[in-house]
Amino acid sequence: MPLDAPVAPVVVDTMGGDNAPEEIIAGAVAAVRDYGVRLVLVGQASRIREQLARHGAIGVIPIVHAEEALGMDEGALASWRKPRSSIAIACRLIRQGRASALVSAGSTAGVVATARLRLRGQHGVMRPAIAITLPTRPRPTVLLDAGATADPKPETLAQFAGLGVAYAQVALGVTRPRVALLNIGSEPGKGNKLTRRAFELLSEKAPPGAEFVGNIEGDGLLKGLVDVIVTDGFSGNVALKTMEGSARMIAAEIRAAITSTRRAKLGAVLQRVPLRELRERFSSDTYGGGVLLGLNGTVVIAHGASNALAIASACRLAHQLAAGQIVERIRDQVVGPRTSLFGRRTPGEQSRPGAEQVEEPLEPEERFAEPFVPKEDPPGAEERPASPTTR
């Protein structure tokens, strides 16, 4: 997807992450200079200006001030306690059409909760899912859910397949993705009640434009056998963390082996190019982060320890997904096929009575670059969080 596609800027939460705001802003500047991505930075204006000055980027990227920030140790409830946090204001910009996507390296629980509260679920989407990219060959594989919904129903798990198909088509350019269900065995009938019922649903009706190939076991996660692997958020997060830990352990063992003797060091010098390519392929910095799918907006959640390279990759991914109209693709995948017994579309969170949210005024903004021109909010509007919904 070309990066010069005409979409609204990507908004970056500069206050989220272990290395915020220094590495976040450095990555944002790199995304603008290297990839040509249009950005808006949200956070404490004085600290953002200080970091932009260090990179010679004053006047290059617009700033929207946000005094509050979600801490890395804060969970989902922080989305209610801090209605004017940098993530909340970033979501507001998306909702107002002044930004196309959000990038944040903040607490996953805080980002997911705030995004669900501010952006709302897409019409017909039962639960959101986090999609991550596995470095498989011959092309990457999409795994979802990686932690957004730990206890889905079988219908929700089957719907995740549609979210993953839309993501694979936009982000990876796969015309007809092959979809598999993560299970304890490859044969039909294996697994618990959740996976057995989800298998039946996917076998009866695969996502439009995709092919359901059945179950896949854990040892097939990195074999590149399919394009989309579907699982619940609990199992997906465990699998992801297991693979990350295994990759770090293997990298440490390889590093120890190639530096153990002079002969090994000489061999490492001769193999430095393949070793560098291998490191880049398995580095999470290359892929940008996980993508929260199923909301009325694109949200890329970078790793909490992201460096500038990872943030730049996340900004590029966010722009690519927004330019590829990932929200509209998901709508085609999920809303079209999903109807009630009476032939009517099932309502999503946004269509429920009382789900509308009052637009609250932004803090005074500091604008250093065009074409970011803020709209005037209605005078006297105040922050009033929507009532929590029950399921």
C-alpha cells in the first residue's frame, strides 16, 4: 500500500511506553522523514517540543497537548479515571475524523480499554481482537487474538477469522487467505467445547474470500502453513509470550556460541550478513506491533519497550492499514454475513441506545505544521463517559 495515499494523519501517543517520550518522538520523526507518514503528536507539549528540537523537527509535526497519561502499571480502570489522558484525546481525534489511526506503546490493558470506550465497537463485531504478525516463510502469518478477549464465545472466535482475513488482505496483500484454528490436535473433533463449536461454525461458513483448512497445532505456528491462525485471547497471549521467550533464549545461545572461541568469532564475521538478516526477521521492531481490530478506528499497540525503530514501523503500519481501509474491510467481512434470525443485522456497541458520546473540548493545541487545522468543538461541552455496557 503506497504511503502517499490521501488519509488523515496518524496520531501518536508520546506518553505511553517504557522509553517515552524520547524514543517515541524519535521514532515519529523517523517515520516522517523515512516513510513520509503524516503524524500528530499527543502529550505534554513542553516535553514534545524539547525532543523535537533535539531532532531538528520543530514545526514539522503538529502537537496536541494532553496533561494526563496512563502509566505502564495502570489497567483498564484508568480509562475511566483519566478521561483527558493522551490516549483518550488521541481516540477523540480519530472519532472527529482529524486522525486516521492511533499508535501507542502504553499499557495494553489501558490502550484496549480506552480505545473500546472512546472508539466503540464496529457494528456487528461482538468483541475486538489483537492481531500480531509471526515471522514465518514464505510470508508472514497473522495470529489473533493475542490478548484482547480472553473468554470468547464460539461465535466470537469464528468471527475473529473474518477480522484476521481482512488484516491479511490489507497488511500482507494475501488475496485468498488460508485460515486455521489453533487446537491441541489437527483432527476434527479435537479440543474443548469452545474450539469444537468454532470448528463447526467455520466449517459451515468460512469468511468471505478465505478458505478454512481446519485445525493447526502449536508446533505449526511458525511453519507458514496458513495465513491466519485463530485462537482465544488467553491461549494466543500465552503462545505469543512463549515464542518471544524462546526467540530470546535461542538468540542468546547463538550469541554465546559464536563468541566462544576465536574460530567461532571468525566464522561469525564471515556470516554476519545472514545473521543480521535473521535477527531483523525475528525482531519485533520490524513488524510495528499488534493491531486492535473490530473498533471504529485503527489502533496499533507497540511493545512497551519499543525503541525508535519499532515506533517508526508502527507508524508506517498504521498508515498502511488506514490507507487500505481496514475498518471498511472488516465491515464487509463481518457485518454483511452477520444477520439475526429475523433477517436484520445484529447491532454492535455503537448502535445501542445511549452509546453516543458527547464530544468534549480539547486542551489548547499548539500547531507547528499544516495541514492539521483543528475544528471548533461545541462550547460548554464537558467530559461525560458513556455508561458501561453489560454483556
